[in-house]
Amino acid sequence: MTARPKAVLIYPPLTDPTSGYHSLSYIDSYARSRGYPAADMIDANIEAFHHSFSPAGAAWLEEALATPPAPDPLAHYDDVTWQMEALRTAEPDPAGVREAVAVLQDPERFYQYDHYARAVEQVIGWMNCLSGTGFPGQFTNGFQLRMPPAVALGSVAALRDEAVLERLARPFQPYVEDVLIPQLVAGDYDIVGLNITYQAQLPFALWLGRLIRRALPGVFLVAGGTEASDVWKYLRDKTQMFALFDSFDAVVVGEGETAWVEILESVRAGTVPSSHPNIRLHPRFRAMNLLPVRYEPIRGLPTPDFSRLPWDKYLSPERFVYYSPTRGCYWNRCTFCDYGLNTDGPTSPWRQDTVESIITDVTELSKFAKFVYFSVDVLAPATILRFAERVLETGIDVRWGAEIRLEKYWSDERCEILRRAGCVAVSVGFESGNQRILDLIDKGTRPDQVRQTITSMTKADIGVQMMGFTGFPTETAAEGRESIDFLLDNRDLWTFGGLGQFMLTSGAIVAREPDRFGVTNIRPLPGSDIQRVLLYDEPISEGARAEMSVAAARGFEVPHARPWLSSVDTPHSFFYHDRFGVRVRDALDRDLTARDDDQDRSFVLNGAFVDRPDEAVVDRLNTTYQIMYGTPIPADRLLFRRPDGQITPLPRSYLPILHLFRQPTTLRAAHARLWMLDAAAAGKVWQTLISRRLVRRLPEFPDRPVPDETPS
Amino acid sequence: MTSTTTKAPLRKIAVRKAGTVRLTSAAAALYSDGCLPPIPWPF
């Protein structure tokens, strides 16, 4: 007889395909430690991706793309947008994406950047194809979601509109209808839980909720996670919560361990989980709960068990698990911050486990996964150092990374201890290179001290991934440029990173005390019911904004940015840091450079020329191109599309040169046909083609024929 | 951003035989001004 209650926990798309997230393992492990049966776990994000290039999935995609798109339920996208979508999308190549998955899971080829970049391009190209069955442009850079504006704004009407949800989720329809729903029906579950960590998962979760409710009318359906909590936090009218989550019985707001156990216990007892402050129940239960959320005591939590996730499916050669031995931030003063599961402070209250518990957990985790990422708001310096010392004393073999504050505590000697204990990279918010802005942020740091800290980290061979932003209220263009200059002047002291733009959110101290920051007229974005971002007036930073956004975008193009599949601090960046240390960019550059040993190596075209689209499309493309680069796309340029949909405008003189690589050709053979170029000029040509990946090196032993991508 | 800036010889090249490539002075654009950056998608 099945142990009851029988539960299944699901990660909906769209999220990181390179590793499993930890939230569901945490609540499941906690429930098991309290005597409840283990829940089944489904990562619908990665399962749907794999299904999409199965024979059945690929056949569906081909048919869907051959059918003219149905009318846009939001009446937002015009024909020009669809033409842009067509412009970036090549024919679906299911064999190519299968090959890409094999490379990303291969512990050798993964670390050869030629192979890696090719695989990433193929995955992105495949996602572009899937995107064409939903809203145009909805999948960008692979697994990032560009939502229709009404959805991104958090319009309850749009997020309740079944036609909108269905359209957005259409790329995953075959998996959900043919695999997931039948699996749930066959599973005889009492409880289905959906974790919504990222905003990009929300519309898919709402859509899944509706399908699950129809297929399993009697099941207890619950959502939770950071994004579910954010919806509650930012929803202007809290009574709208279950207008959004109308298919769900409950939403857990805030941390989930004890709330999940209460749900399990209530379902087992045939009652309603109405007493836990973090559980918001559907109004039909007539138990409206407006209690402040409860923060969990994290000491005594069991070691999370990640074994129930589908590790053979993730697009990585190694296991990489997330671990949260602290919650909240010990500093908790930054005036821009409004992070995670907080309520009345920049982050949630500061809690941390003991070093001995952390050592016990990491000892266990290291048997399962080579990489452990401390998924925390921040780690306290003394705790990390003591942890590292204990790792060295106990001999745990683990690689790890974390988000830390740039404290002057981090001397050369201490960084060396971190490195010896397996720390391969840290992510840091340097925020700004200007002291006045740092003081206004209340960051508690100085640029010269930050430089010293990242110098120590770099000397110890710990990669530093830098994050900052421009546009803080009252920041002038000159002050913003100091942040860009700080990064560029210290380019050897960080590996990857970049600058974002300040956005005001309601929980930030800036929003609570606007007078201190010259901010007036704080107001919601028109049409937003979930008010994640607020508009405001502040003339100084506003006047500098356009210059800053262009300068930051241009200053941090590849290879400064993060060239990995997915967008955030991905497992892939840590794998590469582990393999190559702080010289990691050299490993990338090596394959993006024409090398001496390339002369007798075969190269082949990496993409195809595409016809120049209608002028209306070019005009639309020029709206951003002109701003970014100060020039429109010249009329005489040819457009070359890489497999990832990236389009480069090329001089016409590229055509005959690239034609040489329609069939595999060595550089020596190509140069023989370009005999009029001297060696230096030819070298420059190869460098352009290779660095932009317009051609690619062929593997020594290609395992599939090269398709003829004859340009038109 | 990678760059290919260099001054290459501006040679007028005629087609000499089958299999060779016609290049004109426009080819100079290839390695004198480099190529423009990729197009950001304004979806």
C-alpha cells in the first residue's frame, strides 16, 4: 500500500537547464526528517526541453512551424515582429541539438570552448525555433523569457487570460499534454506542488495549474517559491492573489519547510492547512490569512537530498548543487536592496547555521556532487574562513563558490585558505566605483578597498564575478562612468560580470525614504497589478540614463559578459573557473583566436547569409542598432546568421571569402585561393571570422556530415 | 569587442583562373573597418 499522502513536486519552465534547483529538495528533505514519505520530483523545465527534440516533439515542432501563427491574443505583435522572428530562426535541427546536449554533458568536450560555444549556439537555435510556436521572440539567449509586455508588467488580466498562457506555453504543449499530465494522473497523487522561483516560471506555472486542476480535480494543488512570494509582496490588491492562482488551493508565501509539513499533515488528516502563517488559502476555504510570514529557524535542518532530481538530463558534465546554510544578509543596510523572501528589510532576517553543521552537510553533499554553490544572500566572512579551515582539516574534496561582500577582511593569506579549500569563484556586488554613490547606497565599502580585496582573490586564483549598476538616484553621468572605468581599469582582477541599471522596487529603502535620495512621484508602471518595479522622478540620474545604458552595454560586450548557456551565475561558469582558474578568459580567447596550428585545420561556415528583410523590418532593427552603435545598419551590408540566430551585418566582400568555407577547408587551402592577400592580411581575415564565430573549427573526427548551407 | 583594424593593401584583383576569388577594393572594408557588431533584437 502506498504511503500517504502521496505528493509530487514540480519545477515548471522556464528556468536553468544546467542544474536542478534546491528549493524542492529542501522542503522534501525536511518533511522526510519529520516522518513523511518522500515526494516524487519532476523538473518539467528540463523534461520539456528533452521532449522537444524527441522524434514526437520534433515532428510536432515541424508541423507547428509550417502552420501560419494563430492571431496574437494580446494583439501586441505585428507582422514586422514575426518577420524578425523568422529572420533569426533557422530550420529546426533536432540532430544538432541532440549533439549539443551530448557535448554539454561530456566531461572533455565541454571544456573545449569551440565545442562548448557550438553546443550553446545549437541549443539557442533550437529554443528560437520553439519560440516561433509561441509569441515571437519569447525565448532569447536560450532559456531567458521575453514576455509580452502585459505579462511582464504583471497584469492580472493578462496572467488570467487562458489564451495568453496557452500561447506562451505552446512550445511545451506536447510534453505537458502527452507526458506530464498522463504521468500525474497515473501517479495517484494527493498533493501536487509547483515551485515558482523565477518570474519566467510564473505564466507556465499558472497554465500548468489549470491543466492539472482539470485532470486531477480532487488533488490538493499548491504553489510556492520566491516568485510566488514576490507576487504576494508586490501585488497591489492582495485579494487578487487567487484571481491569479485560481486553480490552486494554496500558495506558500515565504520559506516553505514547516508550511509544507503542515500541508502534508492536513491532507493526511483530511483537514485544511489553515494555521501556518505562510500558507495563503484559496478564498473558497474562507480562511483569509494576512499574518506576517514566519522565518524558519535554519539550525537543525536536515542535509538536503538531491537524489530525486533527473541528473542525467541537465546540460552539464558535472553535478552542481545549491546549498543554503545562511538566510538573509548580516549587513542588511543597502538602500537599493529588496531581495528574496524579505518583508520589512532589504533582505530576510539574518540566520546562519553552525560551521560544524555546514561541514556535516558539505561532507554528505560532496559524495553526491563535485560542486556546491552556497545559494545565499551572503556568507559571513568569519564563517566562510572557518568553514574553509575545517574543509582543509577534514580533507573534504569539494569545489564551491558563493556570493560574498567585498570586506577588507579578505587578505592574501585568507583568500589562499579559501582556494585551497576548494573555492573556485565568488560573485560580488561592487555596485559602484564612485564613493558618493557607495555611501548613498550605504554599502560600507570603498573602491580602493574593493580593489585590494579582488586583488587578493585573484592572487589566490579565485575568480571574481563582478556585478554593479548605474543609474542610482542622483548619480551623474560622470559618476556612472567611474563604475565603468573601475571595471575596465581593473580588468585583470575579475573574470566575468557586468553592469545593470538601477530599478526601484517597493521594498527598497529608497522607496521607503525617497526624500533622502531626491526621489519624488513614485508611482506604478501603468497596467501593472504586480508592482515589481516603480517609476519615479529624479532628474539627475534620469538625464544620464541614456548615456549610461549605451556605455555600459558597449563596454561589456562579449568577452566581458558571461558567455554561458543561461544567464545568471551558472554552473557552467564555475566549471570553467575550476578548470582554468582566473585565466578562464584565456581558455575562451584561445578558441576565439586564429592560431598557428590552425593552418591545416578544417573550418566550415558557421551559419548562412540571409536575405535582407523588408525595410520596415530593417527600420525596426535600427531602432536599437542606432542607439547602441550610433549608426544604422548600412544598406549595402549582407546579413549573416549564426546558428544561435545572431545576425551580423557584413561588407559584401565577405561573401566570396565565406563561400570558401561552404565545404570544410583548411586555412592554408583557403589562403591559396585568396592568393592575392599577403599572410598578414589573411591572418586578419581569419581572426575576424574565427573571433566572431562566422566559421568554426571542425572536430578532428566529425561525427556527422556537414550540411550544405549555401548562401542565397 | 574584438577588432580587425588594420590597413590592408588595396589591390584590384581580377579573376585569374577558375577557383580563385574575385576581390575588389571593397574587400578592404573587411580588414580596415572590421565588421559591425551583431544586431540586438528589439522584440
